[in-house]
Amino acid sequence: MRTGNLVNRQVVLKERPLGIPQASHFEIRTSAVPEPKEGEILVRNLYLSVDPAMRGWVNAAANYSDPVAIGEVMRSFAAGRVVASRNPRYPEGSLVMGMLGWQDYAVTDGQAIRRRVLETDLPLSLSLGVLGLNGVTAYFALNACGEPRAGQTVVVSTAAGAVGSVVGQLALHHGCRAVGIAGGEAKTRLCVEAFGFDAAVDYHSPELAQALADACPDGVDVYFDNTAGRISDTVIPLINRHARIVICGTASVASWDPWPTGPRVERHLLNKAARMQGFLVWDYEHRYEEAIAALAPLVRQRKLRFREEILDGIEAAPGSIADLYEGKNMGKRLIRLEEV
């Protein structure tokens, strides 16, 4: 494939946000598509991922990775097709997923590729959701850190989201009681009716503490925390002896400057001999295929349900992160660049 006439649209970071990135912090620019060199491939991105973690990738304070530089293509996972290859590992026509950025085309020597997508009987978009980083996160964070056991109660915050919905369903497969926390009637209903949670409570409710206690009559054995803040403050007093708390996200905290204050958890952890543990999926990169091998059959058998929210066109990308933090999405958010 010759690239001479191809134009690459790229979403680049224009300004450094403080807190949640808005559409105004990005701009779309065009550039030529380079020919791949020896050992490289050219990928036509078909789907771009939108994830809460992207907020941390663009803020000035580095977390587990360096911030995206001003003028740089927005870091993101994407899935697409190899349209030109000088790398025998990825022949033309291969479907791949990796850190390919918010752009139409990406050239890589293969290091940016997370995996070659072999589940061609399933939609490619799933490689960015239930069979991608979201599903892998849910699988290892729950199983390796949460250690659920049959008969126990697992509480999940942002339970209608791409990670939380998988956590709840996997907890059910372990024979646990799954209780979701989500924002609004539509999302709590989604948790129960679409994803099979035993119960779901609305964190907007002024009676959240009582509603959660009613939903967890035997206390909480595993808390999968995607939010921090007030929601977690309400859950932690309900934990049982030897409970496991998995910290997967802090979505409810808009900024860590100044550092927020709130209830202290140490006494609860001490009195209950409980464990609180942070989770980063990068620690499990070498076991990625293990998770996909477990999750894909469940998807095929319709025992693991998912919901996608697909926006069309790269123009939808700049404002898509802010919408996540306003709770506007109903499922895994994706940007579709071209029909597969």
C-alpha cells in the first residue's frame, strides 16, 4: 500500500488541563502518513478507546506514566487493521490492538501493539472493552486482589461502567452476591436488568448509607473501588473481617491539588484485619492472554454481557473524556473511524 495520498487526522493536546480535560484542551491537525520502514507496520485505526485513565495521562503531575506532551497525539488504545507491513509478525490484514493514539493511522515497530486480535468471530470493538483493557482489568483486579469466594458479598462502584459491569458479572460467576453502585435510575436499572447484579443503589440518593446497608445485610467482603471519595466513605464502615478493598480508580476526585481530606480508613482496616490494595493492570501485561482466554468463551456463550456507546468520527474525540466524568456515557465509550 502506498501512503503518498493519505492524510492522517490526529487529536493532539493543545493545553494542559487542571483536573478533567475538556474539548478545548485538544485540537485536530492533519499530517502525511509515512511509509513504514523495515520492521514497522502501518495500522489503519478503526476504533479509538475513551477511558477514565486518560485524565491522568494529560495532567501535569505524572502518575504511573509520563504526561502526554503539549502538541503530542493523545495517548489512547485503538484497534485497527494492518494496511502495510514490513514486519513478519503482523502481516497485512492482521487485526491489532495497542497504544496507537487518537489518530487515523499509526506507524509502529510493534512495541505499541498490545496484542494481535484473533477473535475474528467477535466484533473488533470488543478488543477495547470487555476483551480489552477493561475486561482484563476486571478479571485480574477481582481475582488476584479481591479473591472472591462463593457466598460472599462483592460491592462495585461505577458498576454500570466498562470495568465495573464485568467485575459484577464475574463475581456472580464465583457464586457471590453482587451489589452495584451507580449514578441515577437508568444506570442502577442497567446493573440489575442487563448485567444481573443482585442489587444496585444510586449514589445520588441522600439515603445512600441506608440503601447500601439494606443491599448488603451480611456486610461487604470485597469492595471494588473505582471512585474514592464519598462513595467509598459510605462503603468502608460496612466491611467484614478480612475484607479485601481493591483500589482501581478515583473517578469522584476531580483534582488532587489541593489534596482532599476525609474520613480515615485505618481503624476500619485494623479492627477488621482487612486489606486495601491498589491495582495497576500493567503489572499483569504478561498474563493478558490468560484473561482473554477466560473471558472470550463467556462472551460467546452470552454469559458475560457488555454495552457499548459508539460515537462516530474523530471530531467526537476531544470532548469524550469530560462526558465520562459527567456520567453521560451508558457503556464502554468508543470512537468509530471506519466501518469494519
